[in-house]
Amino acid sequence: METETAAGSTPVIEASTGIEKSRHKSPVLLLLRVHVLQSWRRLSAIREQSKLLSGAIMGFMACYLIFSYWLFAKGLGFIEAFPGLGPLLTERLMFLLFAFLFALLLLSNLVIHYTNLFRNRETQFLVPLPIDNNSIFRWKFIESTALASWAFLFLIAPLLAAYGVKSDASLSFYPFVIALIALFIALPAALGGFCAINLARYMDRRAFQMIAVGLAAAGLLSAFFWLKPEAISEDSLETRVLAVLDRLLHKTKFSQFPFLPSYWLASGAQLWIEGAFMSAGFFLMTLLSYSLFFGAIAFTQLGNYFYDAFSASLSRESVFGQWSWFRQWKAKERARKFEYHPSWVERLARLVPGLRPDTRAVVMKDMLMFWRDTAQWGQTLMLFGLLGVYIINLRHFSRQLSNPFWVHLVSYLNLLACSLNLATLTTRFVYPQFSLEGKRIWMVGMAPMGIVKVARVKYWLACSVSLAVTIGLTALSCYMLQLPWQRTLFFISAITIMTFSLNGLAVGLGLLYPNFKEDNPSKIVSGFGGTFCLILSFLYIVGSVACLAYGAPRSGSVSVGESVMRGMLSWGSFAGMSFLIGYLPMRIGFRKLPNMEI
């Protein structure tokens, strides 16, 4: 009996010892370990399910890095070919690039921190658990920083590699610049987390939307006047070239403001290449000191305000509702009399002719869900802000085009830019629409209209909205380039076909690879299906633009018959590619829906 008791008590002692040991582990490290294991198992499952698709994604990433490196190397070589101006132009472009990337990183961190901290199902699960709020915030801070920065690293890696090779930098340049980038990322992450906490604590969703729209409009107006070129007289062109160039680029001097973190990064990289190691180390130490200071504040102090902000974001009344006592009184009277007054979205949907009530209900639901999702609002404003800057600069760029070859080339590059914007819209906003139904998908499946019709309504709604954006963007850009109406109609027809195809691809892959466990659109898009959708969209766009450019009319020795054959071949290839990309994934997805386990 003693032996049995002793033998039987050993596991109990070991188990209790394991529990005592686990209590001393940091919750942040435990959460990090769990998510790393989950991510590894997802990757292993994807590799086991389809090795072909996994290989295609890895191949695309490798081809992107190689092609980007080659493109950046060619661009830097072209700039450095200008005698006496190459180093100056390269230096100014590096400062300008990192300044804009810092602004984009800050906005991305703000949006992702806000979504991950206050609109995330995992956060709502962790808050009631016996875990201190600082640990929850620290884990979400790490996760949000990684989600906001991986695209920046993926973009900047081939550029810095090409910059180092073209500048004949030593091997020590690459670990040095990696350290600079690692420290640079910490600053917008800390500032984005601070802004997200204060926005959630003191501002409701509707006020944030109104202020964001107002700031975006003010930013576009400021860019319109700021980027307006100045006229340069012929007398000034006869003076020193460097003085004229400095006058042309004087509006980019804001990127060389010494207190910007982007200035420290660009200066440190350039000084290391020039051999000024002590000066480069000074900028490294500057980035290190500021990153440690603000990072320590964010990692140790912001968690104390996290719970108050989280509670306020879930329970606070609308700012506009607090100010409007008359609206509150009217709402109480309507509730007492059981009166129903349709919202502006429903009144707008009723104006569309031939829209059935069940279809109108789905359209209204999707529009209201988008309006209420602050994270998607932030990314939409960022995307359209970049488009606004592109259009503003395009009208000045068109004045410098006089050669028909460059007009022809720039018009197809403009089509490529518009179609890439369309691919961004479909992958970011259309692909996750079906997955965002979440665990409520069984209600959609039990609806009288059926889940297949719901998916079709989502497709036509996405096509309608994206057509309004892309056709307007294409027409406006063609007008800025001063293209004839025949070419404008040609590009509008091409972008219309691409709109239906890319939306079909996004909807189809969204049905084939749903993720009902996640309510964050950014995480849904960053999964396997979203990555595959982005890859196919880019390949389709490049192939389509190449086909259309092949059949474009040419002047010279090309006969009329050969020109017609080229045009028919290019449009036939473009139509066949659009059918395969747009119809087949959606058809397969619709066939899968009735048998989907919900």
C-alpha cells in the first residue's frame, strides 16, 4: 500500500509542480508561443493540402524580390547616369521615400492597433480572464506591430539591397541597415498604439469617421496647392544647373527635417556607404535612444489605460447623440409609439429600380457593416489619398509629354496603375466579405433567399461600387493625360472587363477559402486565400496589359491587315484570360456553397 501510494502520488506532485512552474511564466510569452504554434500548423496544413499552390506562392514571392531588385537597380543606375546630378537626386529620393513610408507606417499602425485592441474577438476573450491588462496590451502591441510592418519590410528589402550594390557598399552595410530599420519600425508602432488608445478612450466611431474624412479632404486640398509647380523662366535655365534643380525640388525639403526618424534612417545609411562610420553610428544611437524611450513607455505604461479605453469603446454613447438632446427625445418618442423610420442607407437603396426587398436587405447590411467598421474606413482613406496625390501629379506630368512613343507608353502604364488599384480594392475589401459573416453564416444559409443568392448579391454590389471608382479614375487620368476620346473609351472598356474579372476572382476565392473564425479583415486577407488572390490578380493584370499593349496601333511599316490581326489576337487573349480568371473561381465557389458545413 505504501508503494502504491508513493507511486500514485508522484504524478500528482509532478503535475502540481508543472502548474506552479506555469504560473511563473509570462503571459506574453505564453500567448506568443501559442500563436507561433498555430501559425506553424496552419502553414503545415496548407503545405499538406496543396503543394502546388504553396509552391506557386513561394515562387511568386521569390520572383517579386528578384524583379523588384532588378527594377530598383535599373532605376538607381538611370538616375546616377546624370552627370553631376545623380548623387543629389538619389539622396533626395531616399529622404523622400523614407519620409512617406514613415507616414504610411504610422497610419497603418494606428488602424491595425485600433482594430486589434478594440475590435478583435481574441481581445474580448482575454479581457475577462485572470490576466493583467498590461500583458494583454503588450501581446496585442507585438502582434499589431508585426502585422503593420511586414509589408514595409517586404517592400524595402530589394530597394536597400540594390542601393547597396549600386553604391559598392561593403558587407557591413547590410547588418547595419537592418539594425536601422528594426529601430525605425519601433517609433511609428509606439506612436500608433498611443493614438489608438486615446482615440478609443475619448472619441466614438462616428466622430472619428467625420474627423477622418475632414482631414483627408484637407490633406488633398493641401497637396493640390503644395504640389503645384512653379514656372521657371528661360533666364534661370541658363544659370547653374544645381541651383535650378534645387529650386525645382525645394518643396521636398521637408523630408530633410533633422527631427524626422526617416531623416535619421536615410542619413545613417548614406553616411555608412560614404565611409563616415562615426556619423552613421550617431544616427544609429539616435534611433536607438528614441526607440528605447518611446518603446519602453508604450510597453510599460499604455497598458494601464487599455482597460479604460476598451470599456469606453464598448459602452460610450455617440458624441453626436450626447450633443443632440432633440434627437434623443425624438428617438424615445418613436420607441414609445413603435414607429419605424428608415435610415439614409435604406432610403438610398429604395431609389434603385428593380431591387427586390431581400436583395435590398443584403445590400443595406453590407453597406452598414462597412460604414461601422472604422478600420476599413482608415485603409480606404489611405488608399484614396494616395490616388489623389497620383492624379494631382499626373496633370503636371502630362505637360512634359510631346513624343508619341512616351504618350503611348505612359497611357498603358496609367492603365496598369488603375488596374493595380482595382486589384487592391478587390483583394482588401471584396475577398473577406463572405468570411466576415463569421459564425452568423448559418443564419444566412437558413434565409429564404438562399446562401448562393446572397453570394451573388455580394458580387454585383462589389462590381457596382468598384466600377464607379475605376471608371471615374480611368476617365479622369486619361483626361489629365490629354488622350483622345477614342483611346479613353478603349481604356474604359478594358478596365470594365477587368473589374468584373477581378471581382469574380475575389468572390470565388473568398467562397473557396473562407475564414469564419476571424473578424479582422486584415488577418483574413493575409491568409492563404487572400495571398493567392493577390498573386493571381497581379499575374492577370500584367498579362492583360501586355496583351492590350501588343495589339495597340503602331505607326510605320506595319500594314493595316497586320494591325487588325494584332488587335484581334490581343483582345481575344485578353477576353479568354478574363473569362478564366473571373468566371471559373466564382463558378466553383457557387457549386461548393450548397454543400458547405455551416
